[in-house]
Amino acid sequence: MIMNTARKKLLKARTNLLLEQPFFGSLCLRMEPKEDRHCATAWTDGRTLGYNPAYVAGLRDEQVQGLMAHTVMHPACQHHTRRNGRSHDLWNMACDHAINWILLDAGIQLPPKYLDAPAFHGLSADEIYAELHSHKAEEDRPFLSDGEGESDGEVEWDGLEGKAGDGEDLGEGSESGAGESDGDGSMEEGMEGDDTEESGNDQSGDPGGSGEVRDGERELEGGASDESGTDESWELALAQAAQTAREIGDLPGNLARLVDDVLNPKLDWQELLSRYICDRARDDYSWTPPNKRFLYLDVILPSLSHQKLPEVVLVFDTSGSVTEPEMNQFAAEVSGILESFDTNIHVVYCDAQVTGSDFFGRVDLPLNLAPEGGGGTDYRPAFQWVEQEGIDPVCLVYLTDLECIRYPENEPEYPVLWAQIGQGGKVPPFGDIIDII
């Protein structure tokens, strides 16, 4: 009886969402409901909507809609692809904080004990996770176990006040594995979620009490696993749902911003710079020492000793638009490149002309940059300097505000990355651009 009641409630909730909240309703159609008495509340891995029938049967209809909207927002925001080995419970809490306030703002009623801290409004799940992890490390709160996927629900810290769905403090979150909700979502005896071992899943536990997210596994043609960190089918579904909601005038501003952040992520410039450099590194093999894996076969092969990066040229725009803190920050990134790769780096200071240059290797760490300049801006002298010095760099990175129109007539043969400071500037005729935030 309970099982039939729960499934009917889910189907009714999905229909009501399609009529009342088409953005969430259309996304819910992508998940296949599946009864799972081992879970405490509900879960998704991007394909399945697992639910505990006793828990769902104890919720009001509006709360079942909230449960479905909350759960479907996890894969819509790529939460099922981005945990990357981080704590399951802490990641779920961070993801809940990232989406719950937006769901509430859209008029969605969530199940009891949901997590919502105003201090986290507008932050990404990754930023919230870092904050939660920092609090856990500093205060050693016992709200997480040793990684087995269970939580005792203690999530109250100084400065993170918030209210749960039934008016309880943030620290009164639901217990993972208990399978209970407060009042409307109560379960009958014998229907509680079983423990992790019995369920056979090492990802289990819903510290937010509104539906957990588990790691999804995406497959490419031929059975190969997609490790890109993006589920493109959900990305497309999110874009289509947002477009439909916009056409009927039913996409709240906060939700629209969240969709834009998911579809057009703004990566940290240090990460982008690191990727750009790393992609151009090449593995260096050496005969000394030989590869030990093949010695027992009397086969001598070279071993991978380290990653080697050909020379890099970094140009600093010293026309006055780049501030000293930004210069120091970039110098720290230069040090990071030298620490990660066995390479040499040419640093060029240029405004309307080359005003100086430095040459650094690992032995020069930590770096001490001494930029000179303060005049106008001209990009041509830096590229001319590279040619005159006879350097064939693996890439050239130019730190500038792009407020200049004087570029070389011909595109250089080596890759160029423009590290842009500020929101102005003009699009260069060649090279890639990253915004320094």
C-alpha cells in the first residue's frame, strides 16, 4: 500500500511540476523513479531517481514536488560528475546549500530539515565545500564519520546561521541512514533506510534531508568512460529547460544566474593558466635509472623521470594599468610553473618598448621580479625581442589589460595566451584569452 501511495505521489508531483514549474518538471522527466528502501530519503546519479517509499508517503504533496525539484537540480548542476573523491556527505551538504535557496526563491516547498545558510547564497558548491571543509578542519566537528557515508547531522557552526524547513536551526539536519523526517515525512516501523553495507553502495547518506546526489557514470560510444567532468546530456537538457521557461516568462533571476554559471562556467585564471602550460609539457624519459618494471625480463627501457617544458616567455605590461598586487600574484604563478616543471622562463617587461628582462630557472626560486616602465602600450616590441633573442618558446603569456591596438602584423608560430586584467580592452587578432579575476 505504501509503495503504491509513494509512486502515485511521485507521478502526481511530476505532473504538477510540469504544469506549475515547467523548468523543474521537464528536467524530472529525465529520471527513472526506482524504489529503494535502503536509502533514507531519495537519491539520483543522473539517471535514476531512487526513493524510499515510506519516506515519500509521509510527505505532503508540495514537499514531494520539492523533493523532486531538489534532487533533479543536482545532475542539472553537474553535481554528480564533480565530486572528484571529496567527502560524500560534505559534498552533498555543499551542493544542497548551493541550490536550496534558489529553489525556495522560485516558490518550491522543500521537505523538512533542508539546509539553507544565508552566508552561502550565491556561492558555488565548490566554494561552499571549501568553506565547510575549513570549518571541519578548524573546529573538528564530529558531523562526519570516517568516510563511510554517514552523518550525524551536526552542521552548526559560528557564522553559518540558517533555518531548516520546519523552523529548526541549521544544526538540526536530518540524520543519514535514519530514514526519518519530522512530522509530515515520518516513516512506519520497519521501513527505515538500511545501512551502507546492506545496500551495497559506499555512497549513501543524505545529510541535507532533501535528496542526495551520488556519482554518475557517463559512457561514450564503445563503452569508454567520459572523464571530462561534464554530463553533456544534462547540459543540453538544462539549456532547453531554461529556454522554455524564458519563453513563457517563468525563469526567476537567481535561477537564471545559476543556469548561466553552469552553462558558462568562469574558471579561476590560475587554473586556466596551469592547464595551458601543462598541456604543452612533454614527458622526459631517461635511461638512468632504467624502467624497473622490465628489469626482471632482462629488458632495459628508459623510465619517465619528470615532465619537461621547453622555454616559456612571460611578458608583463608595465604601462601602468597592471597594479603591483596583480604583478605579485602573477609572479607567484611563475614560481609555481618552475616548481612543477623543469624549464627556463624568460620574463619580459614592456610598455611602449621593452624596458627589461629576466631569465629564471628552478635555482632562482623564490622569484623576485623587478618590473620597469610606466609609459604607453605597444605589443610589438615584446614579440620583436623574442625574435631578436632567437628564442623558440613553447608559448608566450602576455599579462595586460588589452587596451592597445598595436599588434605584430604577422601571427607568431608559437601559441600566445593573453592574460587579461579588467573588463575592457579589445579582442586581439590572434591567441587565446583568459580573464584574470
